[in-house]
Amino acid sequence: MSYDRIVIIGKPGAGKTTLARQLVTSFQLKHVELDAIHWQPNWGIPDKADFRRWVSDALPANERWVTDGNYSVTRDIVWGRADLAIWLDFPLWLTLWRLFWRTLARWFWQKELWNGNRENLTDHLSFDKDKNLFLFAIGVHSRHREEYPAALKEYSSLKVLRFRHPKELDQWLATFTKT
């Protein structure tokens, strides 16, 4: 089966961007990372209208793409144009473990993320839920499980694949990599 427009959703550390990069190869799609559009230099955030316009421009309804991210402000654009949603609904402990190692590696190697931004351990170790990615991940875990099923039903043309463990995802991916 072929997919032309794929959105990958899930909490931080689930592997959304990693999966998107795999699907780029499997389906020859353009990759649009929503975080790269959202996070401006110095961790600036665009206003709602600009963000929605930039996302709309990056994800034309008549092109082939894969995108990853959970921005509810653009959900109608992204989910409305996608033909497949992949929900990485992995256990919280697993995503926190992945998030820990990913954050540590990005910080140690000073990897540029988006628009010159880099990981800041001071923020991630703070008790400010708006800066601490670990607290954010914990907070959205239950919220996604409550909100996503109903929200996804609103987009009846969207095929949804929900993976609760990486092994399930690996089995699905294997169907595209067999020769």
C-alpha cells in the first residue's frame, strides 16, 4: 500500500522524527518537521496565524509528504490533508528513557536542533513545566490517550495506525523493507 501524506503523532521521545526519516526512504516523501517550523531562533514561538500559514505552505494537499508533531493549532490543516496518521503510543517509561538519552546526546554534542537552537539542560532540569521536556512528556501522556481517539474520529478519511510498542511498529515497517 502507498501513502501520500502521513502525519506521525505521539509524546516526546516516542521516535516521531526517526520514523518520519524512515518513511521518507520507504515512500519517497518530503519530510516536514513541525518543530522546525514552530521553534524560531532563540526558542522563539511564532504567532498562531503565521504558524498556521507556514505549516499550510509546507504541506500542500496535492503533494507527497510525511510530517511529525502534535500542534493542535494546526491539527485541522495537518490531519485534514493527511491520508494516514501513525500514533506512537508507547509506554511512558520507554519514551522517558529515550528522551533522557536523546537529550543528553544532543546537549553533549551541542547538536543544532532547529533554527540555531540547542538543548539546554538547565531548562530540562527545572520545575517549570513550560521548559522541562520531561515534565511536558509526563503531562501529555494521559492527555493524548484521552483526547486522540475522539479527535482522530473527526477525520473519517484518515486511516489511523496506533502502535503501543516499538515491536508492533517494527513489524509494520518490515512489510515495506522486505525484498
